[in-house]
Amino acid sequence: MRFVPFLRTVLAAVGRAKPGRLAPALLGALLLAAAAFSSISIAHAQTPAPAAAPAAAPAPTAAPAAASPPACDANHLKVCTPNNGDTSWMLTSVALVLMMTVPGLGLFYGGMVRKKNVVDTVMTSFAVTCVVTVVFAVVSYSLAFRAGSPFVGGLDRAFLQGILSDISNNTGNPNSLAPTIPEDVYMCFQMTFAIITPALIAGAFAERMKFSAMLIFMTLWSIFVYAPIAHWVWGPDGFLNSSNPKAWVHVLDFAGGTVVHINSGVAGLMCALMLGRRKDTGPAHNVVLTMIGASLLWVGWFGFNAGSAVSAGMQAGMAMTVTQIATAVAALAWMFVEWAHRGKPTMVGICSGAVAGLVAITPASGFVGPAGSMVIGAAVGVFCYFTATIVKGWIGYDDALDCFGVHACGGALGAILTGVFAINQYGGTSGWIEGNPGQVINQLIGVGIVIAYDVVVSLIILFVVNLLVGLRVSPEVERDGLDLSLHGEIVH
């Protein structure tokens, strides 16, 4: 087999790499090895099987009875046939959610850092998009969304082998909630979620993490944290999946309150604690860029939340409605609290409030109605202003762009309030206001499990990366700015 000599060559090249270039050498070796393995797997898969002996002519039979459409969910609301409208909406949602990371999140974060670190900040969003795309296609999609165990999926879709679009017979579809779209479209949609989740973490460690350390951390975190948690909550046999009748705890998370926001926010806090405080800080470089980025996030979030209905139907419409309402209410709530507390409303403040509203309505968007979304928006606008400004000052951690204060805290509040305001008519599950207080307990358990796992595994990955290449840039690099020192580029 030619793969063994190839692997030896790769390892020898890594061994000769200079210490400062060890991380790029390791990443390049991993990508080359993955490509080699992929080519071997594809070649093996394409080896023709021996021809079977011709079968005897079948005996005449009666005309088959008309086949009834297979049932794809417990309520028999959908049939497993291709639907051009659903597929078109999901293709649109893929583009909207990808726009949230590039350019949305890049501009949002880039406008809030100092001028000397803008290139590094926006390049982080762009590079994470590229790295996670490859990782998700190679292994994370299969681990997250294929059946395996209650804790992690299988590897039958590693390198996207065997991915099908044959939905007429409900084959090749990983999720009974997506019976009317091709699997490759479903995969692309979930890929955009996998991209933005680690990209959000960068807000916590902005202006002080090595670019090489960031790439290694994001790669490992996507595999060992994001993929398992996504499987728990959304995988077909996940132990927290509310759509899995065998789940141990039925946690409602329509579009990523636990999987995306609590997950990224808690990991961001771990990064901030490991890296320590910045030597010096300064005001936002360009609040106009932040406003543009926040606006792109707001628009893209319609694909994020309404797209999670995986169909162009009534649930998608309600998810879009409550997303708009909660975001506007949260932005106003943050603005008025800041105005009262500091004497002036700020552009960064109202944008942060809008993002907090988007975060909190994410887990609830397919389960609550307009009234519930207003309460969620008002609550998270006030709560996240408190956590991102006052609590951060009390504790003293340096969460540069409030990843923890907005995403983890807002996501947790939204997840818990989903259990309060869920309406059976909208999402098939009743919350506390409809006489089911147990759903709040389920939400609390889900939030606690995700936080505990995220803390432990994120810290382990950070320790490993620190041993390999170090996490933090030198004081000189931090003083001069990451743009010129790490990338050789500056913003004029």
C-alpha cells in the first residue's frame, strides 16, 4: 500500500519543522493524510463487485398494490418525498447562516477590537470557516448526525462517503425531521452551524491568542466538543434529543441554545481564564463595522432559526416571527438599561442587545409564540447587560468581546425560558405556562450537562495546545499588535 511510505514522508517533514512552524506543519500533515486516506477509501469503494449470476425469469405475479407513503414522524405530518419548496428554503438558509460568520461575525468582532488587531480578528472568522468545513466533512458530520450510540454517532459518513439524495424511500436521511430535503443539503445546513459555533469563541480570547494555537484548538474542539454535544441534542439517538422517544431527558433546543451558544460561551470563558487578562485595552476600533456585522447576523439568523424547521411551513414562519420580535425587544431593553445606568445609549450596546435577543430566542424559536418571545427578549436584554458589564467586572475575567456574557448566559436563559413558554400548538410540547413544569427541569438538566462536559473537555484541549505550541502571544507581539506581528498586514 502506498499510504505507508507517504505517511513516513509526512512524519519526517514534521520532525524537521522548526519549533515556530510546528503548528502549520502538523495541520498540513493532518490535511495531507486525510486526503490520502480519502483517495484510498474512494478507490476501494469504486472497485467493482463480481457480477452476480443471472437470475431466472420471475414467474408472473399480480399487479402490486399501491404503496402507501412511508411515515417519517410520529404525527404523520410529512411524507418522504422530495419537496422543491423545502429544498429551496434550506438552500437559502445555508447561505444565510454562512453569511453570519463571513462576513457578519468577522465585522461584528472586528469593529470592537483595537485597530492593530483587526486583521487577526476578521481572519480568525475566515480561517475557522475553512478549517471547520474540512473537519465537518471528514468526521464531525458523521459523529454528530448519524446513528451510533446515545453519546456519539457512527463513522459511516466519514469523508461524506455514501451520502445520498434518495429521499423518495427515506434512505440516506439522517434525521426524521428532515424527510423532504436531500441529505447533502441537510449536511451543508448543519455545517454552517458547526462553523459559527467555534468562531463565536474567538470573541473571548481576542487580541492575545496565537493564530497557530487558535487553529489547533478549533480543530480539536470541533471534533471532541461540538460533535458529541450536537449528537446528544440533535442526533437521531441522542440522549437529550426531544424527538428521540428513547432519550433519557427530552431537552427542547430548536436551533442551538445549548449546542451553539452555551457551548461556545462556556468554551470562551475557559479560553479567557487560561490566557489571562490583556496587558492593555482600548475602545472599539470602528462601531460602524460592528453595526454592519450585527445587522448581517440579524438577517442571517432567519436562516439559523426559521431554517431549523427544515421545511418551508408554518413552524418556519412562526420561528421567523418570534426571532424578529425577541431581537428588537432585547435591543431596546439593553439600550434603555444602559441609558439609565451610564447616562448614554451606545451603538455597541444596542447591537449587543440585539445579539443577546437572537441568542436567547434560538432554542425557543420553534416552540414559543409572539407573547413568549417578547418576555424572553426583555429578560435577556436586561440579564445580558448585567452579565456582560457588571458581573464581568465583579469576577475579573477578561472576556474581550463578551462571548460568555452574551452567548453562554443568554443561551442558558433562553433554554430555561423555553421550558416555561413552550406552546403545544406551535412545537408539539407544552411548557410550564401550559401545565408542564417538568419541562423546565429537563431544560435545566440539559444546560447543566452541556456546561459540565464543555468545561472539562475544553480545558483539556487548551492544556494540550499550550504544551504543543503555547497559547498566548509574547508581550512584544501583544504590544505591537497581532496584525503586523502575526500576519504582516495592517489596517490603514
